[in-house]
Amino acid sequence: LCTPCLQECLKPKKPVCGVCRSTLAPGSRALDLEKQIETTETTCNGCNKKMYLSKMRSHAASCSKYQSYIMEGVKAVTKEPLHSTRSFPNRFTFPCPYCSERNLDQEGLVEHCKALHSMDAKQVVCPICASMPWGDPNYRSANFMEHLQRRHRFSYDTFVVAFLSLLQDYDADEDDMMAQVLMRSLRDK
């Protein structure tokens, strides 16, 4: 993951990897991943030189053919301006549907509701579900506390966070996303 994606994955109280859902601990090294990067060979898309993944970033910074290759991809992606992120719902923090406390991540919302609203029988709209593309912002759960416990044990926000910062919309093209990932990874040294 690139730095902005990883930073988003570290925000919740119990951070998890946005790709494999393993628990993350800031500052701990992924030795198995480092070994894989040191031993996996790749080819530069610009000059076709073979090298290990661990050397690709420094090579890409100095390879003019690779930089031309990337710029061609950027030109193809930037023909249309990127959508404003303000036009898409926030899928990282949620308000409490009972008391409207704001900026709760998914786990924080579950804990908040268990602590303060476990006996409230009022039918409410789940803010987590309502923020998702498939969610119905008008559906009122008959038992919101049970819904939270059953439906939101799995954290959608941390699972898709790596893609949201890149896609800004679920309809983005995969090639566009990959070009953006490459450009960001080159800038994050």
C-alpha cells in the first residue's frame, strides 16, 4: 500500500491492513513482505531492464524511458478532470443515529451505541450501510443494535480505504487507478 492508504488504515482504534485485513501495528516491520520484495524480479516498463522490486523505485526515478511511459499513462488518465471528493459520501466516519454524535469510525460507532444506546428500541437508519453505494438511506433497521453486531463485525471502511483514496468513486477505471498508484508511489520516497 502507498503511504496515504496506509495512514488511513491506521486511523481506526484497531488498525487492519486494507488488503489482507491483518492487524497492523505502527512501526512494526513486515519482514515476509520485505523478503518477497528483495527476491521478486520485475522488468522496467520503460527500458525493459530486469531488476528486483526493491530496486525499482530508484531505477524509475532515473530512467527517462520509464518516466515517459508513466507520463503517457497520466495524459490518458487526466483527459477528464477528477471528480471532486466532496460529491461522494464520507465512508470513514459516521454520526450516531440516536444522538448525532459525529466522527465515529465503524468500531467507534459500535462501541458508542453499545455503551449509550443498547436499550433504545427506536428504529433508525444505519449510517454505515447508508453511506455505501448499495445502501438504502431510507431503510430503518427494526433492531439496530443487533444489526450492528451481525452486519458490521467486518469493517467496510478499512477494506475499501486503499481504493477510495484513489478511485474517489466506485466507477473509476482500473487502468486509471493503476496509473495513479504508480504516480503516487514514485512521489512517496
